[in-house]
Amino acid sequence: MLSRARVESVLDRIRPMMQADGGDIELVEVNGNSARVRLVGMCSACPSAHMTLFMGVEMALRDEIQEFEELQVV
Amino acid sequence: MRAPAPFSIEQVVVGESPRMRAIFDLVKVVSRSESSVIVTGESGTGKEVIAQMLHHLSARRHQPFVTVSCALFSETLIETELFGHERGAFTGAIRDKPGRFELAAGGTLFLDDIDDVPLSMQVKLLRVLQNRQVERVGGTRTLPVNVRVITGTKRDLKKMVAEGKFREDLFYRLNVLPIVLPPLRERREDVPVLARHFVRRFARDRGIDTPEISPAVMDAFTRYSWPGNVRELENACERMVQTCSCGTVRVGCVAASVLFGAASNPRTGLPVPAAAPQPISLDDRLKQVESNLIGWALKVAEGNKSRAAALLNIKRSTLGDRIARCGLAEPADTAVEV
């Protein structure tokens, strides 16, 4: 089982930039080796933000955490 | 591959970095010459843009500008591509075909990726350049060559010569006037200018109002190292403009790989205002820009103030006043960021 802290540590790297733009990425839950996140604030309503951001975040998570499986967007 | 957009000299964006400004000045001087030029730069740094500038500023501007990427062809194909072939020269040669040297007659031939040309072909190329005449493959006629040759390379040819991968005689034949383009990560101050330019252009193509770029995005862009250089930045901007739905390009429009890459680079201390509005002294900032540009002009003009004034398009006397106002000392002491 993956710890929240490990997922958060990856998200934390891009968080300051998102927050500077009035947005954030919120970790809803970690379930096994997968995680669910939510975009909040600015960009949360933008359909393309989901594609551009989440695909890359999932890739980064898989890069850094070998056992990471899937990132879901809530 | 993207179809090349028609080139116009006004389209070329001169960045703020002293290095690029010095390069553009060099291009203006070199364009009047007929000698061979080698443009060295990583992929995406704009070698072809420089080649096109050289052509469009030269006396050959009304003649053809022909580009060949030597990396695209196999060893045998490159020969027929460059020199052409006669009908029946080999199986499948059903008609005469002029080579790129012929097609560029009177104009400029840009041989990109010259570092990918195999040694056996280098001999033939050298012979053509030396004798200034070309023979089509399978042909007997000798055709005169009247082209200015510009070559592009992503590798250091001198090093390749030392390693025995590039002919020394060809290197000297080509390397009369070298122009070296810096990678984008070494001129980060140009990123905002270029990003705004590309966003404006792609918005115009798409028929939408030019979106704003948020300070957070600009900050990420100036910190990211752009391994694909200006071409990568251009593609990032195209994507942002294509997907932007709210009129402002924000962090959500940027590929996460760029954000993660930017996050691993420390802040560069570039003049990008922080997202939270903080007072910026416009006067101080303008003074800084002014003294940087004056320092650059003095350096390029080797301390000659009349020439420096001409470079800045101001009077000689005005330059003197401004040097005094900026507190710039003699050129030798001027601090120029390079």
C-alpha cells in the first residue's frame, strides 16, 4: 500500500506553480497503488487542463514510484 | 514534418539576449559576403532561420533558396538529390532530374545536417565545391555551379575532424564564416519574448484573440531547460493556443513534463514579476534595460561611440548623455550580461 506522503511529495513539486496561478491539485485518496486527485480553483473547469496536466502527473508518479498504477481524476 | 511557412525577415524575433543580438549583427555583415558559412547549433536552435536570413539579406535574395537535410537521405540517394541524375542512370530513373545544386542556381543552398553526410560523399561534395561544377549521376555534361553554400550542423565539426569522421579539407572549405547558435537554456531571457511571439502567431492562425500568458506560466517557461530549444517552445505554444478555452494561458495549459522540469531548476532571478503583485519600479527597470543595451552596443562597436549610437538608432550626442545618466563608465568597465 502506497503512503499518501509519497504521492504528496511528487505533487508538491508542481504545487507552487499551480497555486501561483490560483489553482491546486488535491489528493483525494490513495487506494492500493492508485490515487485519486481533484483539480481545484483556476483551471479546474478547463477540459484541456485535465488532459495536459493529468497525463503528465501520472507519468511523473509512475517515474518516481515504481509500484504506482493509476491516477484517477475525480 | 510541418510545411515551411513563407519566410519574411520581419518575422524573425530578435531576443533580448546580448548573444543573439550580436549574432544578428554578424548575420547582417556576413550576408553581404559570398563565402561559405557554417551554422552550428543544437536541434531546434534556428539554424535554418539564420540561413534564410543570410539569403534574404544578400544580393541573391531574388534567386532561389534551397534547403536539403542531409540526414533524410541514404548514401546513394543523397548523391542524386544533390547532383541530380540523367534518365536511365539507374533502375527507376525514368526521367532527368536536376539536383539541388542546379535548382539553387544563382541563389543559396542550405545543406543542413552536414554532420550526417558519409565520408565517401564528403569527397564528392568537396570536388563540386572546389571545381564549382557538377555532373549529374549517369551524365556526361558538366554544369557550372553558382550557389552560395551555407551548412548546418548540430555537432562540432572540428571535433569530428579530430575523430576522423569528417574530412579536414571539406571542413576548411565550408568553415570560412562560423556562426554558433546558443541553446535556449543559455539565453533564458529570450523565452518570454519568443513565447509571446509564438502565442500571438498561433492565435492569429486560429482566428482567436491572443491569450494572455500568466506570470506563473512565464516563470515555469523561463526555468525549464528546453532540450528541444526554440522548436520545442514553439510546439508548446501551439498546443497551448489550440487548447486554451478561457482566454488566458495558465499552468493548467502547460504539459506537466514542463512543470516538473521547471520545478527541478532553481529560480533564475529573471525579470519576471512574481504572481503576487509586488511593486516594481518602472524607472529602475527601464534604466536597467537601457544600460544593458548601451553596454551591448558599446561592446559590439568595440567601444566606438558613433557606431554604438548607430546600432541603437540614436544620435551620438544622445548616447553620451545616456551613458552619463546610466552611470556607465568606459566600455572596458561596462558590465554586460552574456
